[in-house]
Amino acid sequence: MDPVLAALRRASDRDLLPRGAGVLLAVSGGADSMGLLHAAAESADELGWRLAVGHVHHGWRGLDADRDLAFVAEHARRLALPFLHRRGEARRAARDLRLSPESGARHVRYAALHEMAAEARAVRIATAHHRDDALESHLIARERDGGLAGLAGPREARGDGVVRPLLAVDRAAIREFLGARGIAFRRDATNGDLRLARNRIRRSLAAWRASPGGADRIAALEEGLDRFRRERDRVEAAFESEILPSVRREGHATSVDAALLSSCAEDVLRLALERLAEPYARPGRAPMTGRERERLLELVASGSAFRFEAGRRIRFERRRGVLRVRRRDVGPVYHAADIPTPKMRRSVS
């Protein structure tokens, strides 16, 4: 069976994309998402999926972005699938939220996808991230001295319903799928901009593949990526079983037994501190720097009372055996997906 179709069948068998589920396909018009779109459409009757197509216009790239939207809409029409789109303002979001352009676009994109999924009554949002994307993310994290979450690459399933069923498939297999069916796709001119880290890494990987011994080098990278994924899964499982049941939300704060935290392995404690702080972080931003996190590890391990602020926003306070986390300026607490984005224009057909 074709690797792309096989990956979707596995996703169904493992309930990543449950049989009979409503699924919003995130389709930009590029090769990867067009592969996801057409493979899911081929599989839908057998697997019972109720598909809809979602496209996000980020408010940049001018006429090219307009053409992307029209291209995806036409393919959805040919496949007789509901088509939804949103027009966001990624530059404005980046400016207002003080994010990089890439992070601003990501924030707008996922907010729009969740909005469209709710409208389409989809329980899953499927994106076309694949094996090469995971390797690129891993190398970017290494370049930036990232933590375990970054080194392990994107998750196959997020807690908010976003799933990545093609993570075991490489870019070449998706191109072969499209070529065998004569399916066209759009090319994003910004993919050639080497000022962007991902584009530089992607070009390096292509050069390695074409060089003598390149296949072995890529295989070693993939083995390392898999090790980090297994380690991330182990740490997250420990957090969910040892810490999460004791976490309490109290109005505008989150609390947990400080002695329980102190007794955890360091890697589990590191994850726990990040998870406790995430609801109070700015959209698109990590809740704390690596230096702040390591200082917090020391304070929690000390067993003494303390007060510490991370990211000029999040207050950690240990008193009477309880660690409490809250916003410094106490007020309503939002998860990142709840933060309003610049008003989006909508369309459905």
C-alpha cells in the first residue's frame, strides 16, 4: 500500500483519526497538505470520516496568498468537500503579541483552525507535518540549545485535537503520491528565504542526502529523534501519573503539594514547572526562560519558602508546603488558544 494511505489507515486503527469522526483537514495548498487532502479523500468512504477542508489566509504574500486560497477551494469543490477559510492578520498578531513573524502566523493559524473545526463540528484537526518536518524541528532545537520538548519534535497528537497522521512518512513519499495521481500543488516563494531557520535547515538536509554517506547521517539523526521522543513520552507519562492528579485550580491560581514536587525526578519536575506555568504565559511564548526554569528547580528542591517571578509575568510562591502559580497581575487566566486574535473574516462554501 502507498505509504501515505498506509499512514492514514494506521491513524484510524489507533484512534488518532477515529472511524466515523469529523475531521478538519488543514490545507495550505502546498505539496504536503495536498497529499493529506487527497489521501484522506481516498480513504474517507472506507474509514467513515466526515471531512471538511480548512484554509488560513495569513494576510501576507498578497496575490500569491489569494491564489492559494482559490486553489484549495477548487480542489475541495472537485472532491465535494465542505470548504472553510479565514483571513487573519499575522503581522498584526506578531506586533501586538510581540512575537516573531513565524510565531505570529502560527498563532493566527491555529486559532483559525480551531474556529473552523468548531464550525464544521470536527473533533480532529489533521495537519500534514511529516518525518522531514520533525527532523527540521529537531535540528532547530539543537541549534538553539532547546529542551526535551523541542528536541523530540512535534507530537503526533496534541491535547487540543490537533493530530499529525503523516509523521512517519517522508517528503519524498508524499511527492510520489501526488505524482502518481497527477495532483498539482502550490509553491510558497518564502520557502527560499534563507533568513528563516527552517529553510536553512531544510537546505542542509537536502545537501546531506545528496552527499556520500548522507543516508547514514540522516539515519543517525532519525535514531536520535526517536530516542528523544521516547524520553519525552516517559517523562510526560510520569508527570501525568505522579503530579497531575494533585494539581488544583483555585480561582486565578494553580497549586500543588510542594513536597510531592520535591520528591520527583529532576526531568519530571522540570516538565511539571513548565506545565503549571503554561496557562499564564503570553500567547505564542514559552512561560519561562531556560535559566529561570533551572533556578526554579533549585528553589523547589531546597524545601524552603520562596517567591519567584518568571517571564516578568508569572509568580511562583511556596508557603506552608504548597506551591502556587499565578499571574503577577491577578486577573482572568487564559490558555493560549483562548487569547483573542485580531478579528478574522470568515467564509464557508
